[in-house]
Amino acid sequence: MKKRYFMEGLKSGLPICLGYFSVSIAFGMMAIHLKRPIGEAVLISLTNLTSAGQFAGLKIIGNRGGLIEVFLSTLIINARYFLMSLSISQKLAPKTKWYEKLLIAYGITDEIFAISMSQTRALTFSYMMGVIVISVFGWVSGTFVGGIASSLLPVSVMDAFGIALYGMFIAIVIPAIKKNRNNRIAVMIALVLSTFFYFSSWLSEGWSIIVITVGVSALMAWLCPIDQKEEAFVDGLEGNAGDDDHDVRDPA
């Protein structure tokens, strides 16, 4: 039974693995470009399993930023995983042990969270490990391939991969700002502040990320609180989640 759920997890995580592989190639290349060894880049990917957090943290390290700077910037960027882990914990099978929950929390990402929450049954440890193992493999192997390729490919090709990374982030942001005016305002304020801090050199890149993220989030929460339609939508989601909890059964 455990093997069957593990294989189902591998199957569900295969698309994530392929996507992670392509994105993490850019991370491996970036690590070599910043004069970091391949082994260090692979270790970062293995122990972090984040995209934006890793890229930001590696750049701070490459610019010789301090430990507190790295810690706070990655903590703020990855803070959403706290909420995701709490949500996933509500869907785990009742027999899931505490150390199994810790292993699952290690592997929670945006994509793994989305796949997990789409399941109509309780999530077993075996299934979650299947999704996480193949996803981690894609992310780590892509990092390694990117590091190796950076020493073989010409500089022009490496620069193209770097541009592709920014294209990925733009593809994530554009749909959100097209649908919501508040998102557009937040992005514009963040862009202005980022440009200001970049040219003024008042703050290092890591501290700029911390100040802009916290500052813009606090400002938008004050200026643009959740409206009635959004509140009704959130209440509906919570109500549905509560109803689903009664239908969840331990598949084991």
C-alpha cells in the first residue's frame, strides 16, 4: 500500500520535476558566475528547495553580505511556506508521525502545495515523499547540470539563460497585476524603491529586499485593506475547507 502511494506521488510530481530542472539550471549557472563551487550550489538547492529565496541569498553571498542579511532576506521571501505547511498539516492522514511531518514541511513549495491541496483524500506520508523526492531530484540535478554547463558554454549563452530567469519572474507577476489594481500599485512602488536603492547605494541588495518587502507589504495592507468581495471569497474558501475536513479519510 505504501509503495502504491509513493508511486502515485512520483507520478504527480513528475511535471514539477521537469519544470524545476529547467529553472534550476539558471541557478547553477549563476552560482558559477558568482565564483561559487558547484558542490556549494548543489548543497544550497538540496537544503533550501526555493527559487526566489535561493537566487536572492546566493546573490547576497556573492556580494559578501552578512549572515543576518542573508537570514532575514530569505526568511521574509520564504515566509509563505509557514502558512502552506500549516494548511498541508490539516490534510495529512491522522497516523502521520511528527518526524514525518517535519520531512514533509522540508519539501513544501508553491507547486507541491498546489498539487497536495488538489487531492480530495487525506495525504499519506508515502504519497508526499513521492512528490517531494522527484521534485528535489529535478531541482538538484538541474543545479548540477547548470554548474557544469556554465564551464562549457560561451558567455553569450550564459547571459541568455540569465535573461530567461527574469522572464520567468515576469511571467509570474504579469497575470497577478493584470487582475488586481492593488497588485499593480504594489509592484510599481516596489520598482521605484528598488531603482532608488540601486542607484543611491544607501543599502546593500539584501537589506533593500528586506526593507522593500516589509515596507510595501505594510503600506498596501494599510492603504488597500481587503474589500467585501475578497472577504466573501476568502470566507467561502474557508467554509469549503471546513466541509472537506469532514470528508477526509485516512487512505491507509
